[in-house]
Amino acid sequence: MTMDGITHDVGKWDLLIAHPPCTHLAVSGARWFTEGRKPLSLRFEAAAFFMKFAEADILRIAIENPVCVMSTLYRKPDQIINPWQFGHPEQKKTCLWLKNLPRLTETNNVYEDMMSLPVKERTRIWQLGSGHAKERSKTFPGIAKAMSEQWG
């Protein structure tokens, strides 16, 4: 595998922080499967892709996804975090499945400030509607910084 022009043996990597696509895994989209609008095979393919990260021959692993079916198909996450724990006044539960990594420690809890905002502001990410999946899936910078500083 090539990364930054350097060839690496995947089995020798020290840290993997994975953000697999959640389109077919998130509980927010479960109704598309129960209503028959999407074939279950998409969910199982996505779960198999998720498991490639979980089973990778890498010393330390973090897999990030929203609340999703992997809690049932694989195991419960080791930690559930929110952007407000890392300086962003928004609510968006994010699950972390960890291997040989400590739980993230919050860096800037702005919960009280967030709760003083109107509901539409603190849940802005969910108000975006269709066509904004890419924006909804972005990792908040405060969370990324905490991962880098605490696990890097």
C-alpha cells in the first residue's frame, strides 16, 4: 500500500483511524431497508467493509461511525462522543470502536452554551436535508484534533 509516496506493509502500521461510509449502516437510514426501498445486501456489504478495519492487522485501531447497526452486528462501541465535548456547540452522537487505544478525553465542553441555543442551531447538521450527506459526514475539527493529540 502506498501512502505519501512511501510503500508500507499494512501489517506493520501502528495506528488506523477509520471513517467508513455510514450510508447503509446508520440507524437514521434503517427505514429504507425495512420499507424495502434498499436491498439488505447493501447493508451487509457496508458491514463487511467496516469489519475489514476492525480485523486489520494493525496495533491500534479507532473506527468512527454514527449510531449504527454495527452495535448489533459487531459489538457495542467503546465510547460515544458529541461535538460539544470538543468545542463545537452541536449535537451529533459519534461512536468509537477502539482497539488498544484509550477513550478520548473531552477538550472543551461547551454543553451549557450549546443548550442555550435554539434547537435548530444545535442540531443544524440534521436540518440540512437531502443532498448534504457529505457535509453531515464531516469530522468536526475539535474531534480530529483530540484524536491527533491523544492518539498520534
